[in-house]
Amino acid sequence: MTSPNALADTLQTVELADGVEIQLRVAGPAIRSLAWTIDACIAVACYIAAAIIMGMLGVFGMENVWEGVLLLFMFFFNWFYNVFFEMTRHGATPGQRFMGIKVASVNGGPVRLPQSLIRNLLRFIDFMPAFYLFGFLSTLCNQRFQRLGDLVADTVVVYADPKPANPLRVQINATPQPPPHSLSRPEQAVILQFIERAPLWSDDRRIELANLLSPLTGATGPEGLRRLCAIGLYLRQGHPSKKS
Amino acid sequence: MTSHQFEDENNHRWQRLEEVIDAVETKQPHEDIERLPTLFRQICHDLSIAQHRLYDSTIIDRLNRLAIAGYRTLERRLSGGWERFAHLILREFPQTVRQEKKLFWFNTLLFWAPFFFFAIWTPYDPEWAMRLLGPEGMVSIESMYGSHTSPHDYMREEFGSNFMMFAFYIYNNVGIDLRTFAGGLLAGIGTLFIVLFNGAHIGAAAGYVHHACNPQTFYSFVAGHSAPELMGVVISGMAGMRLGLSLIHPGPHDRRTSLVLGGRRALLLILGACILTSIAAVIEGFWSANPMDPWIKYTFGAIVWSLTIAYLGFCGRRSHAA
């Protein structure tokens, strides 16, 4: 519905092999930082817990062996925590799941093991010089909010299934009327979106927006809104796009 | 047809797909599971129609979500497991090392040149090596390879158990490999720096042993694990440089594609390097420090070196008959 040449949009259009276009909602740096913060807290908690457990086991002897286990645990946790969780069916670490985001291939498919390894080994560079400065700059420089590791691994972080909105079936009281002249597809789309969302807004807001279209409706205020709704209903009812 | 009519007419099919996807996700059996591809294609068709006819965004959103979920479900593959892993180790990794010949020699030079420079120069003029190793490094080298000490006693004191040593080598050395790889993303500079420094540091240690300690102790200690460990350093350097080169010199591809392709090859190399380094950690942890006749250790070291070279040089070569 958004035109494919939209300048900047969190909806990224991807074409599947079946010729259909799907739209991915990519997640930006803010929500990803929050997810990372949660994961970092989990990591600290796990390190402390592991250190305490190994320390307690050490009391019963073989202290050095438990220290070795702790080192191995830290090594694997440090480098492969994300890989492990991205390989589950959710494709997300606990922090990402909590924030409702997940890792996916750029083509919308599930993230694969090699991709996950690449993006998480390169996290070391994204983190540099401190607190993901390189990664942050990288997310700002491309349309899909990819950090450097994502670019090499060909992955994106997207919103996990957004909650299905309750379909609104509101009756709009207006008689359908054709627009005064034929409208292009993007124009039709805008008007259709307007009448779809209008029930969610206050009267003032509806009128304010409808006023912007006074060149089309030839009226302002409540009358303009009424005419706009009439055109919208006309477009919604039938053959809106045949002429494009 | 209005969007609501469209929805009412096709809703049953969409619900069917939702059920099938749920069933696959939760690993439950479902009667329609074999129709998943058909249902998915229909959803794609419905989505195209809905997009074309500018239907309500709630419907388009729902179909979009279903198409993504269906695609993810269809695209989910079982990984190859152990068979895939064996293929990687026995074929793909040594093949890739041989294909990247230039990178191999470049990194070999990058590592061994500073190594030999410091190893040979230090006995004549230990000043530089002493700076590089620092007081702590010198103390630990002297207590390991000194005239009246043995690595075994020192390691026991320092680490307490073989397992602890092994764990430390994994944590430290494989960690360095992984950083060497990641450093390639800084246009290769990170990798260059780590490999050069590694060569210089190890060379300085070897040279310092000649200057102040007992070389026989040193060489019999490092003989066993040196082959996989040093090859691991060189190959992780290759992985990093592969990544760096794809960034600086994309060749026929655009830079993004070149990075993705280079990243895949580099991943193969770094995985192999990590495995070599882990093998070195096993040998270093459980074998190298054992008090044994030096000649047994030299023989073992020679065997490991020939095995490593044979593995990298010949494993996975296709015979012409096949």
C-alpha cells in the first residue's frame, strides 16, 4: 500500500520468490538498545550465579577444575549467547522477545546458523569503541537499521508478529460519490487510509486533515469532511484501481 | 468487491493456514499439513490482490503477516547436523584455505616475519623484546623455562590442574582468533595489527628464552601444540583479511553483496581456525607440560606438524578418477 519508492520508512518491502511483496517492519536502534540492556542484565546475573555455584563446588575440592569450567562457561556465554537463542524457533534472545523483536534474514526468512554466527562474532566491532557506537552509526546509515554485523550476515532485526488490530467495521454516514476527476493510485490509497482510520480520531482532527484536501473536495470544515468520506466510500465500494 | 466481502469469502482459507502454521510451530500433527505449500501460494495470491485493489490495511496487514509466517515455516530447514559438520571439517575448510592461496602466504609472512625478526634479534639486543614482554611476561617466561625450573611445576603452581589450563587456552586463544576475524571489518586493519603483534610477541618470547633461559625446555614444551596453534593464528588472520578485502576491494559485486559473500568464506576459515586452536589447547593443556624426555616431545611435535600440513594441503582434494 505504501508506494515502493517511499523515502524512509520502517516498512521494508521484500519480494518473495512467489512474486508477492511482503513488508517487514524493521526495528530501530532505540528498541534494540533496550533489548540489549535486558540481555546484558541477564548476562551479569548468569555470571554472578555461575561464579557463586562454582565457588561453592570448589569448597568440596577440585577448586581449579571448577574455575576452568567457569572460564569455559564465560567463553561460550560471551560469544554464543545470542547464537543459541537466535537458533530457537523464536529467533530472538530473551531480551528481544520481551521487547517483541526478532532476528530475520533480509528476505524475511528465518535466520540461519552461519548468519547468526557472523552477526554475533562481528558484534565485537559493532560494540567498539564503546557501547555500540559503530553499530549505532551503521544503523543510521542504511534503510534497514542494520548494524555492521547485520550487513555482513545479511540479516535484519524486525518486529515479531505485531498484534493483529481489531478490525473496525464502522458505518460512515455518507452517500458514495465519485471524485470530481480521476485519481492516481497513491492518491486513492491515501483517501482509503483516511476513511479507514478516521473513526479513531477526534472530529477536529478529521476536519483538520480533510481541509488539506479542499482543492479536491471544493469545501472546508464539516462539509469538506463529508465530501471526502463520500469519495472514500465510492473508492472503497468498487472498481477503485482499474484506471491506473 | 469490497474488502469486507473479500475477507468474508476467503477467511476460512486464511484461518486454515494459521492453524497449520501453529501446528508446525508447536510440532502437533495436523490433517492439512501437506497442503501448506498450496495454502501459502494462495495467501501470496490473496495478498497481491488485496495490495492491488487497495483493500483495508487491517486485511493487508493480516495477509502480510500470514505470508511472512508461511514463508518462515516453509523455509525452515533442519540443519545438516553432524554430517554437515564433518563435510565442513574434512572438505570445505581445507579446500577454502587452499583456494585463498594469496591470503595464506600473505598472513604467513605477516606472522612469521616479525616472529623471526624478534627471535633472532633478541639474543643480540634484548632491549626491544623486554619492552614488548614487560616485566611480568619476563618473570613468567623465566619461571617456566629457566635453568632450574620446569613448565610442569610452574603450570601446576599457576593453574593447579590440566583442565584449568585447557579452559584458559580456549578462553584466551580462541577468543583472540575470533577477535582477529572480527578485526577484519575495520578494513582489515584490526586483523593486521593483531597478527603482527602476535608474531612479534611470540618471537620476542622465543628470543628472550635464548637470551635468559633454557631453550630446550622451551622447545620441548611448545613442540606438541605449536603446529595447530600457529596455523590457527595464520588462518584466523586469513579470515579477517578476507572480510577486510571484501570491504576494500569488492571486485565485480557491489560492496554490500561483496561483504555478504566474503563473510561466508571468512566464516568457514574462522571456524576451522577455532577448531585448530582448540586442538592446540587440548594438547597444550594435557600433554605439553608433562615431564618427559625432550625427544619424545620433539617426535610428537614433528608428527603433529606433518599431520597439520597434510590436512591443510591434501584433505578434501578430489581425485581425478572420481
